[in-house]
Amino acid sequence: MMNYQSVLRRLKLDKVKKAIVSEIKCADNTNKTIALSLALGVFLAFSPAWGFQTVLAISLALLFKLNKVLTLITVNISSLPPLIPLIIIAGYQAGALLLHGEFQKDMPDLMNIKALGENYLQFALGSLIVASGLGLFFYFTFHLILKKYRSN
């Protein structure tokens, strides 16, 4: 059985940060391209396209001529074990708000494939809302940061 604390100890956030910073510094991309690359990864990380996120990230980064490394780094944030339940709950509750006009007090066991399947429409719609909001937030945040600290 996997222990979340041991996973977090092995995860070197400094390495991830260094990879992102070095890619931004070395990349011959505009600030807009870098911000879009990071935002696309975040959007796909929170989208309901589990199992296809990496393929979609590479394909869309190629299609829109974005930075593939930055997109791949950010799409993998959904692979962090502590975030998985939060991603599922956020998508499910946003879908409940959209479909029923309120958050649901009783949560089904969304780690159960059958329960997730029965509630997939709610989860998928909610996940797209959460993913869109976070993608836009990250785009504007990174664009402002890059504009301030990096010449185009």
C-alpha cells in the first residue's frame, strides 16, 4: 500500500520548480506562448480526459505551436496522489452546482468505478468548468508574472 507522506517526501518540488524556471529562461517563446503552454497543461490536468491527458497535451501543444515541455510538466500535476481526490470532488461538486443549482451534501464513493460511472456527466461537466477556470487563472497569472520579470 502506498503512503502519501512517503510519496511527498520523494517528490522533489525544487526539481520541478527548477525544470519550469530553466525551461522558461531558455525557451525561445513569447510570454503569451509560455503562459498558454502552462495554462493548457493545467486545463488538461483538471479535465475529465484521464488516461489521455498526456497524448492530448502533446497533440494540442504541437497543433497550437506551444512549448511541449512546459505543457507536459503542468499536465502531470494531476498525477500527484494528494490532488486526485480534490480534483474528483471539485469536478463533482461544480457539476452538481451546474445541474442541480446547489452543492451535494452526500458524496458518492467516487473512487468506486461504478459510482463514478453513474455520476460521470455531473463529474465531466463540473471538471470542464473547474479546468476552464483554473486554466484561465493560470494563463493570466503567468502572463502577468512573465510580463513583469521577463522581456518578450
